[in-house]
Amino acid sequence: MRTGTTARSIAVTGAALLAITACGGGGDDGGTAAEGGDGGGEKQVNVYGTDGNMGNALGESFTEDGALAGMRGTTPLTELSGDFTDRLLAIDPNLQDFNYAGETYDAAIITALAAELAGSTEATVFAPYVNGVTSGGTECDSYSSCLELVNNGENPDYNGVSGPLSFTDPGEPAEASFGILQFGEDNSLDDSATEFVIAGDAENATADEGPAPADPNATSTDPLVIGTLLPLTGNLAFLGPPEVAGARLAVQEINDAGGVLGQPVQLVEGDSGDASTDTATQTVDRLLQQNVDAIIGAASSGVSLTVIDRITGAGVVQFSPANTSDQFTNYDDSGLYFRTAPPDTLQARALADLIIEDGNNTVGIMALNDPYGTGLMENTVENLIDSGLSEDSIQTLTYDPQAANFDAEIQEMVDFNPDAIVVIGFEESARIIEGLNAQGIGPQR
């Protein structure tokens, strides 16, 4: 398995790969040929999404079969074990997707282990231990097995359910697993077509394992209190259920193993809303009043940017399972911001590789005008150019998600007539794709 770029998962069968090529388009059947090309018919534009819209929630906006057929995209995702998804379903039997459930679960586990190592539930005391929990030391893959190492005076190297962690000095994954997903004829994700790739390089992980562990027999009368700032409402609400389930499962399993420093972990849940409301600010104020030591969230990079100073300024850890904007890599967070989600620099590599491997020579990118959308767009363009595409073969635009319509942006794509269109957005992506379909340049078959 290569690092530094992407590597195909050997778990994908040959039949699945053939199906992906046929539906996703690699140019072999005229899908990316010029209009009236090898296939003798109209040009089939390949449409790609990213983590903000590559979920079954997008398909629920369409009633006509085939409206999303063959649309592919990337999302931070590892091949979750059946055991883990069963445990999640025991928490919430209604889960339809598991996006970011593993990342949320791991954020809580890492927080608890850092507090154990520090012998303290004070965020400013345990935060310096967070990166070391994921790198160096002795490998372990559950809270209970890692806790046993801590109790023996050892430093754990937690390998999480969300894939390789190995945090860098800024507190984010040096490498990450991504799922390449594809919609089927029923506008739902076709699980049989899913591929997994790795982007990044574990060699970039921190060499600093953190301060020496505290007394392994330390206890505390002050319980670890974890708050959540996850999307229960707003344009990312479809991500809320799996993330909430991940947090609840982690806290349940931490407490089943004895809690942290002899006390059960307390979970205080809250809604992040979206960037168009002040829901997140209100939730953060409430969580801080309830003396939380760490806040898991937000999912949206834009939302996190509105509250990060409020959280870290209060001396509380913020640990996002889904922020991908590269603005956070060098953000002045006093060493209190972390994320289990990989930065856009890694997803952009996986997305660009997918686009190139599908044989696309011209690419249009439509991105939500926020830190997530513009950051992922810019990084993807850079990677496409590094892969050999010329600048004039790529056209980009940003859009306002609150716009009454996207007619002008869609017409710009019609005029450009690319082989591939990338839509980087959230729930508003459905209206954009409907418009692309109406103009004959969408995924609809």
C-alpha cells in the first residue's frame, strides 16, 4: 500500500471495479469522449461529489430513478467493521449512514486517554497528551486495551476505528482513509461499488509523544465532562445521527471500562446548527456554563471558525470529527484544537486522483463559498495541475448556498462543456444537480 498518494484497496473485487468503470466513466464507453465521439451518442459528463453531499440523504431529494446514477465522490471513511456498525445500531437502530461516526467515536476515546495519561480532567493539562495518544508507544485498538497500558505506566498508540490516526504536531491525521462512493440507479449509495484509498504519509506524524505520564494510579473527584456540538439541525443535519451515535457509544464503552480517573465520563449534548444561524454560539455558551472539559464538534468548518476562539479561549479542548478546512492546521488555538478528520489537502489528493484515473481531461468545479468549499476546491485544482492538467482545462466557480437559484452557475458549466463536474457542497447540491440534469450535463442516465 503506497503512502503519499492513494492506493486501491485490495478488498475491491474485480467485478466491482468493472461496475465502477462502466458507471463512473473512464472514457472507454464514450462517457468522457466529445459529443458524438466514440460511442456515437451525446457526451456523458462525469459528476463528482465530496463528503458534504456523498450520502444517502442526497438521494432522498430525487424521485426519478437514475438521477444520480454513476455519480462518484470521496469522503473521509474507513472500512468500518461489522462489529462496530452493529454497536452503533444498538445505540441508534435508525442509522442510514455511518459518515464520521468513527471519527466522533475516536475523538472521545482519545480525549479520555489523554486525561488518563495526564492524571487530570483539566483541558489545559491533558491537551499536550492528545497527539502522543495516536503516535509512538505500544499499539492498542480499544479504550480498555489502551487503558491497561496506561495503568501499567506505558504510553498507548491508539489505532482507531476511523482508520490510521498518527497525528501531526498541529493535532490532525498525517494520513487518512477515504471512501470512493458511487450512487446506483435507485439514487442510493451502492455499497458494492465502494473503494477505499489512503492519502497522506504516516512519516509526517509527530515524534513528540507528549509529557511523561502521570501516576497510573491517579484518581480524580472531578469527572471528565464531554460536550457535543453536532448538527441536529441545518444543512448538515444528515451527519448528526451517526456522529451523535459515535459519541454516545464511546462514552458508554469508556464508562463500561471504568471511566476516567475512577469517575464515569459525563456527556452533555448540543446542536451546532449551521453557519447561517447563531445556534452554535448559543450551544457553546451553554456547554461552557456546564463546565465541559472538551467539546466534540463542530462538523462544519465554517461553524467551527465561529466558535473556536470562544472554546479555546475558555481553556477547553475542541475536537472536531469532521472539520476539513486547512485553515485549522496553523490556527492560533493555544494547542487546544484537534481533529480526527483529515485536512482538505489529503481529500483533495484522493479526489484529484479519482478524476484523473477516470480519464477526464477538462474539469469544472462548483464550490460552496465557505472555508470548506473554497479550501477543498483550491487544493483539488493544485493537485489536478500537479497530475498534468493545464490551468485552462480547469474552470472553477463559487456559489452562495442561500441563492434563489443556480442558473448562472449551471450555464457557466454548460458553456465550458467539461468532461467532469465536481460539486462541493451540502444539501443545496441536490438543486444544483437537478439543474445539471435538466441541461444534460448531470449524472442522470
